[in-house]
Amino acid sequence: MTEEQKSLQWLGSILDTLRKECPWDSVQTIDSLRYLTIEEVYELSEAITAGNYDEMRKELGDLFMHLMFYAKIADDEGRFNLCDVLDGICRKLIARHPHIALPDREGTLQPARQKETPKWEQVKMKEGRRSAMEGVPASLPSLVKAVRLQEKAAGLGFEFPNKGLAKAKVNEEYREFVEALDKYHSDGEPAHSDAEEELGDLLFAIVKWARFENINADDALAHTNLKFAERFKYVETKAEASGRKMQDLSLEEMERYWNEAKTELRKI
């Protein structure tokens, strides 16, 4: 037995005992764990964005425990077990990589079934999907969803032929957004929805242009959010050190501390 197998077996035996003896673990269901799993995924995302590998290791452990917990509950209900889950993803990976020699369940390497690298989205469509859009969860955060929708469409050839056209689309959508804002400011409330729609189109176009530059817009915004929060906390700390509250600072003082933060935090 490998070290990985020992660790997997150890976690499984702990969960089995907790399912029997712990008041909290014993009453959990698939539904009761759902929102907690979402929280764990976001905590892992934060650790990745921060580049904190120690926290990443911890959060991966929490998430791995949740995954095994779901399988244990489903097994108790006679629906599926952990082997079904792992075998299922193994078969999916093999089916989606017919151009690569991969091992079977017994560890025997099987030859590749074709020479050409298949189109990822085309392979998924052969699995029974009616639309590539079906692979994008409706509940994804909007920016992540925009990235995934575009990636799915591009996988089937629905894409600008070059990044120059993607950049031009951003400029076009920006002009339309400004025009809609001007109309809204002159005509009032009825044009507000037009401005909102054009802003959405602009953001979507920026996401697409970023993809052509190999930049994930969600990753970029996540890092900017983190950077903003850290700099803002720096300003708050400076205000507190001077015996005042943030709202007591003048705009000039805030800007001075903000510029300090840009220099100081860059050193960390």
C-alpha cells in the first residue's frame, strides 16, 4: 500500500467513526453540507490568490474531506460509493483523451485510440450535451461565468480570428456604453436599462480581449480586489495610529497614505 493509499484509508476510517459517534457528523446530509462546501471552495480560492501554500494545503484537506463525506453519505443511502466516484472520473478522463496512452483500473497501460488531439468541447458534445452552454453552471459568479461561456464557445470555433478584432470590440462597446450613459443623463430613468446592458456588453468584451492576451479576467480582478483591500487596511491602520478614525481623515491624507501603501506593500 502506497503512502497516498494509507492516507486515504486513514481519512475514510476517521469519517466512518465520526459518522457513528459524532453528534454533528452523524446527522449531516448531502443538502446540509452543500453551502459549507461552497465556503470551503472560496477559502481555497483565497489561498490560491494570495499564493499562500500553507493555507492552500489546509483548505485542500478540508475540501477533500467534504468530497469523501458526500461519498460516505451516498453510500449509506445505497446510491453510490467512493469507488464509483473515482472510477467515474477515471473513465471520463480516458474517454476525453483518446490520443494519450493511459492505464486501466489494474494499472496496465492501454494504447492511444487515435493519433489526433480531439477538440475538448467537441468531445463533450459527443457525450450527449445538446449545447456547450450546458456545461456552465447557472450559479457561477458572473465574471467566472463570462470566462467559461467564452471558453466553451471558442472550443467550438465561435471566436474572433485575432486579438485585434477583440480589442476593436472593446472600443466599440465602450463607445456604445458612453452613448447610452449620455442618453440616460439627458432623458432620465427610461434609458438606465440601456446603459446597464451596454456596460454588460463592455465587460464581456474586455473578458474576451483579456483571453486573447492569456489573461483570466477573474484572476486579474481577484488580485486587484486583494490589493485594494490590503491598501485600504493600511490607510485604516495609519488613521488609527494617529488617534483618528478613517472617516476623520481628509481626502488628501487618505491619498497620501494610499500612495505610501503602494510603496510599502510592494516590498512585502
